[in-house]
Amino acid sequence: MLMIHIKKYYEGVTNEEVGTERYNSLEISPVHIHKDKKAHKDALLTLGDEIVTHIHGHSLPVVNYSSETASQKVAAEH
């Protein structure tokens, strides 16, 4: 499910759709609990490859980090 969220976040930030034809052709999603572990692993690796391939094929904007604009508060999960 994390990879799906990463894909959606990337698409929301860049306004670009990530093509996931190979992933979609596997017909498996994180909610298909009846599928075996290997099928989920193959789907995860396929989706990850499609996301990375898309990102490598597009130039990303440079994001400059400034400590002055950073928040002093940090959220932590326990």
C-alpha cells in the first residue's frame, strides 16, 4: 500500500501520471489478501520499477533547502 501512496503523492506533486501497465496487468492489489506472498512481491517490485523508470525519464525540479524556512518542531511516531 505504501508504493500506491508514493505513486499518488508523486502524481499529485508533479501533475504527471505514472504509467503502471505492467502492474495493472498482474491484477493484484494490496487488498487481495487471498493472493500468495510471491504474487504480492512480484507486484510490488513491478510497481516500484515503473515508478522509478518514470521518475528517471523526467527531469525533476530542484528543491532548495533552507534551514531558515524549516520548522523547529519535529513530529515523531512511537
